[in-house]
Amino acid sequence: MAPVEAKVTSLEMYEPTLTIGVEEYEPYVGASRVEELKRLAAPLQGKRWANISSTLVGGGVAEILRSLVPLARGLGIDAQWYVIRGSEEFFQVTKKFHNLLQGRDQPLSLEEIFGAYLDTIDANASNTCIVSDLVVIHDPQPAALIMNGVLFGNILWRCHIDTSAPNRIVWRFLLPYINQCSGAIFTMPEFVGPGLQIPLYQITPCIDPRSEKNRPYSRQEALAVLEPLFQEHQIDPDRPILAAISRYDIHKNQGTIVQAFQRLREERSFSPPPYLIFLGNTATDDPEGWDMLATLKEQAAEDPDIHFWVNVENNDQVVGALMHLAQGFIHVSTREGFGLVVSEALWQGTPVIGSRVGGISKQVIDGKTGYLVDPLDVEAIAARMAWLLEDREEGARLGAAGREHVRQHFLLPELMRRYLLLLRFYTGISQEPPPFRLDDLSYSEIIHTVRTVMRCPHAQCHWQGSVLDRLSTLPAFQAPAGLDTNGWHRR
């Protein structure tokens, strides 16, 4: 790609102050995996990779990019992160998109779609020109930018939520924007929505073991971090703690956790009695969080053993320390893209009670790294809480196995490896699609290849030829006049 100014934009930009050397991950993943990243990145020096999301703080996407962008730069890639600017009305509408795509019914007006959403997209597109070898658009909030003619390069839509059974209206509104992309990335194959006509890939989120929340804590260190909060909320550090950490959101199902904890104490007596501590931030793109928090507090009815911590200072330290001290971690979402907080808890060696929903079931191996339950089964959740409170040895065994499971599958170098493979493919360095490709052949590839062949039958690349080879095996396919499907030319 010829040098082109790539930073002209009305979007907010994140400029990391430091790069991260890949060698810093060797203690966590080993030398061989570090060397693999160096090998994959070697021919990508100076290549551009832009990410566009909806917020710099709060939520898993922002957390991932805050580490992934500096790591990519440490590998010699010109990685950028842009954030869409929006009003409260914009984020209220996109929160509705988020809920509707995950199956929750909510009213949505044309004024909201064409006013608060598309007008904001147009405002962000003004004076914007982003040129990159790979552009990754994260989630629905910035999706429509692709139609404004301001993004140049191979554009992938990264969907972090479950769109397997989306609201029909919202999905059909977004689908034309998504199908303009060069491909789409989903966390799990089961999350892929209907009607997509582009290449599909699977990439699971990962945690950064170097971050403040994920570093190892001793009990003494954790108590020191939490002492101000314990004093503020009058919490006895010698009593057992069950923790739940996430946004305050209807899909996170915190109300069922409260019910299960109340049921637990009705049916069993513990000495000393446990606490249930919720910890969550309110993200800028999630205006419903405060309403959800108010509902939960009303449900808890000022129970002195149920505590809600919100937007605490030194958040990452508090999260890591609380996870380390907790005897069990509860995450029983009703809908979940992945639930990265589960890996964070397991990495701290804390066993998890998780729901059989979305990516949680990929992290919690029932009976090995924690327990899986139905998200609305109050009795089962309460019973698993009791197990973790009564059997510390079992909890320690589950936690140790959970940490090793995360080490193998959900640390940041694995996420970086997959994006490097995408960069190699879309810049033409590698001719073979990445092994985590989900679909065999997409409609957009068929159309592109047939058009190319009809314009110049003897100018196919190896990849186009392989597409045509696969096309020739389809019963309904007829080759363009004058072309022999038994002898596609290879360049």
C-alpha cells in the first residue's frame, strides 16, 4: 500500500504511550509461542491495522484493545484505535440494538434509527478518511460507517455478541452494512446470524496476563488493596466472599444471583456467614446500567451481607484483589458473547459458577474448572454456592485447573496470533484462508471471482482458482461461456 495519510478523522483516537514487547509474554505462554508470533509478524512490518469501537473505557472490547494495540505495535505493525463519538441518544439506540440482537424485545422507532443513529454516523464520517490494510469494526455501534465511503482497505466486522436469533427488524437493517465488509468475525459458530454473504471467522476474546487486574496477588496484597472499601462498607475480611463482577445489565442476570444467595442463607447456616459482593462499572455506551443497579438494590432490600460497588477507584487492582480473595465467582448470564470476566476469575485461581450460555461454557468445564448451571435455576446456583463455601480443597482444585485452561486458550498472545493470520491473508502474504475460517465459500467470493474471470480469464491468483475449483463441484454451477472448469489457470 502506497503511503497515504491514515489519521484524518472526526473520530476520537487512542494513542498508547508505550508499546508492549512480545517477549514479555514468554513467562505465561512459553518461548515457542512467542517465536511463532515473531515469525508471523515478520513480513507485516509497517502494515496498518485500524480498529473502530464505541468507547475507550468500560466493557470487554475496550479492555482488549487497550492491550492488543500496543502489542501489535511492539511486533512492528502500525496499529490504530478509533472511537466513535456519540450523544446519550445515540448510545441509548445502540444499546437497544445490542438488546434486540440478543433476543430482548424493546420498542425502536424510525426516528431513533435514522436520527440518533445514522445522523451520528454521518457526523463521525465527516472529515474522516481511514486508510489501512485491515480495518476491524467492533459491534453494531460503528457498523454503518462502511457505507459512508471513508474507510479504505479490507474491512472486517467483529461481532462480540450472540446474533443467532436476532430481532428481525434490527438485523435486516444492519445486514446490508455487514455484507459490505470483506468478512465477519464471531466469538462462536453458534452466534452467526442469518443471511450473511461474506467470509466468516471465529476468534474468542482473551485476557492480558500482564494487566493490573490479572497479575498474581497474595492474600496480604489483596487485603491491602481492598481495605478502604472494606472499611467503607463495614466488611469483615475474615468472612468468606462470593463475588460477581460485570456491568449492571439485564442479560448479566444479577437478580438471579441475589435470589440464589438469599435462598442459600434460608436453607443453610454458615459460620462465619458469607458476603455477596457485586462490582461493576457503568460504561459510556451503556445508559441502562444505573436503572439496573437501582432494581438490584431494591431486590436486596438493604441486606447487610449484599454489597454493590460501582465505579470504584483503582478499578483493575480492586477487581484482581477481589477475585483472588473470593471463595467463588458467579457469572450466570442469560445471554453472553463470551464473558471475559470468567477467564479473569479462573486466572486468579478462583472457581466459577457459570451458566450454560455462550462462551461461558468454553471457559467453565463442568466439574473441572467450575460448575455450569441453568441461568435461571435458583436452587442449582444456591447449591453450587454451598459447595464452594463448604469445600475449600475442591475449590482450590477447580481454581488451579481453571488457571491452566486459561493459559492454554485465552491469553492475549493467542488473540494476537489469529489477527496476524488475518493480516497475512488479507495483505496477500498468505494465500490460504486462516484455519479458523467458519464457512467454506461465501456468496461475495463467488461473485468477485466470477467477475474477475469473465474480465480476464487467465489472470486468476491461486486463491481465486481454488474458489473456482470448489464452484465447479456445485451441482447448480455452470461455468461462464468459454471457460473450462477442469483446467483453471494458476498464476
